[in-house]
Amino acid sequence: MGGIRNIIAGIFCCVLLVFSLQAQDSARLREDIRILSADCFYGRGNAYQGEKLAAEWIRNELKALPHLRPMGENGFQKYAFNAFRMEGEVVLKVEEWELNPFTDYRIAPFSQTTQKENVPIVKVDASLLMDTARMENFLMKYWTSIKRSVVYIDGVQWKNDKKYSKESIQKVLQSLQYQNPFQSIGIMVGVDELPVWGLSNTDFERNYALLYVLRRQLPKKCKKMTLSFSNEFYKKETQNICFAIDGAVHPDEFVVFTAHYDHLGCMGDSVIFHGAHDNASGTATVMDFARYYSEHQPAYTTVFLLFSGEESGLRGSKNFVRNPLIPLDKIKMLINLDMFCGGDDGIMVVNSTQGKTKEMVDMMDTINATKHYVTAIKRRANAANSDHYYFTKHCPAIFIYTLGGKYGGYHNYTDTCENCGLNNYSAMFALILETLQQYLHN
């Protein structure tokens, strides 16, 4: 009961937030983006049930639309996968210098919970990782002390080492995401630019913490550090959201709109990844199409799928394809929307270079040449970069994202509603709608 009360309270907070802001911004799409990227949804990730809170809100919104019917279990398709949730305070001090989470350092999302004060720092030359014999000798000599320490590797100085290729250096640094050859408490890699924070490689436990730290933020004297954060590995129960409007002419054939509603969640209580552009914007657009078709019955049954687990490796869309709620070979066209703010430089259409999808995008080009909805329509071959991918083996499916314009940083806490430009939205919506109608009636 406590979990249900928390969910209801979270949704109530978000609704209050929107009402308080309506006087400033009354556009429905922006309201939806603002709600989905609000603090009370905790980045729509694993921490504090943020993703679940968002799913409940989306389901309630879609259930309220006339003519929409829920699919699956009252609009949810449930499934599970392994995940981590980082909740609570995050602290990193080197000597007496406390660093700022995310801007000064980033904790890999699969890192083991660590609550250690005054941990010794052992500086290791990165070339040690390339030499098996040297590594074995090093571990034999320092085994007792190293397992109680955090190993520091300078990942920048190494790039100037002419003995090793850039590819080999990158490969061995990436290997630290899967294994800790030192069996130390953790590994800290000094960098000039922090890597993008994402949820890949989070399906199994590690017995160490992996951190990336800006070298310029480290004090000259680096002998001890304090590291404190909690990160729970658990079996995540999650859900896709599935609704449909029956077609007036072709009820047994389908048009599908998709987007992922999940995002990165939190890096502890210090950082919330709001995910307005990625992908509250795509989610809100699918909801907008649902509102449109609820007032204009489509000829084909039209399905609205909002996936979880995209940031963890397209898990929601993969699960749907493995356990479809509609016959995949009866899908006339699937349109996936991911990162849909901005658009000053036009749109990119993925999986648009051959077959039925090329045919549809050719129509889009022709329409745009006359009506100038967008600055440009660019094309890419198929890629496993969003939720359309697993469908492409079974039906025509495209992925549209915007180019240029104003939006928040990629996988950054700056990806907020306030940083999203929507001045091209109406034109992009109209272009997709008109193209789809022409394609279906051609």
C-alpha cells in the first residue's frame, strides 16, 4: 500500500506543478513535456520508482481519451530485467577537496555500493594494463594493500604514448567496465572530458566502483579519498504502455506510433536526468497523435506504444516484438519518435533507404517540396539506435529525430523542458500526418 500511495502522491505533485505553470505556457505538448521531465518523476528511471510514476500518469492520460482501448493488462505489457538504482547522497572527496557530482566526476551506473572514508589511492601507469607479465608481478607484490585501495589511472597522459595505438588504448579502458583486474575497492580514471552517462552494461553485478574524474579538478596531492554512494542491483518489474483505436475501414491492419518514455533516472540524489528532449518530447508527440485520432477515427487500427527500457538496451521494444499484442506482419507502417524538440535544420529519417519505408519517405519529400514543412529531410540506413529496430525484421518501420535547434544536452541534467524549442513542432506533426495519409491511401 505504501508504494501505491507514493505513486499517487507523485502524480498529484506533477499535476499541481502543471496547473501552477499553465499561465506561463498553455500549449498542451509543452505541458506534457514539462510534466514528464519534472523532478517528481525522478528522471523516469529506476530510482524512487520514477519510471513507474511516469507510466501511471501516461496510462491515465490515454485512458481518458475517447475511443482509445487499453491493450495487454489494462494498458500495460509487463516484463522484467536486471537493473541498478542509485539513491541517496553521493559524495567524493579527494584529500579534503569535495568534487561536484556529474560536472567533476561520474560514477558508472553499475558500480558497487561503496561507503569508505580515507581510502588509499594507488596510482598505476596505464601501460600496466597492456602487459600481462607486469600485471601479475604487480599484483603479487602489492596484493594486500591494493585490495583495500582505489586504483587511479591517468587516461589522458596515456593517449600520448606512441608505443600503443589509440584503438588498443580505448579497448583496454573499456574493458574496465566489465572487470577489475586489480580486485581493488574501485578504479578512478582521470580524463579531460567526462564520458556520456548511460545505462548500458547494467545487467550484471560488479564487485567494484568505476569512476571517471576530470583531472583538472584533482588536487596535486592525491593519496586518500572518501567515496560514498548506494547502488542497488535488483530485478526490475516494468511495463510498456499499449493503447489502440479501432480502424473504421481496416480494423485488422495497423499503423503504429512508438516512443520510449523511460530515461536515465538519477545519479543519486545529487543529479536528476530530466530527459525532456530524450524522450519526453517523443512520448508527448505520440500522446498528441492519440488525441488527434481520438477525434478523427482512422481507417486502419492505430496503436500507440510507449516503451520502457530503451536506455537499457531497447528492452521494451524487444520484449514487445517477442510477445506481440498485434500481428507484426499486419503493420502497414510503424513510426518511432525519439528526441523531437528543436528541428531548425530539419529531420532525420532512419531506415528510409529501401523498400516500403523509402516509398513513404519519397512521398514525404514530395509533400515537403511543395509545402515546406521542414528545412530538410535527411536519410539514414537502418541502425539499432532506437525502438524501431526490432520491428524492422517484421514490418516497415522508421525512426524520426530532429536536427538542430534548441534542446537540452544529451544524457545531461540540462535536458529540461525550459531548454526545449518547439517552434517547429506543428509543422513536423502536420508533415508526418499528411505523409502517412497519402502513403496509406496510395
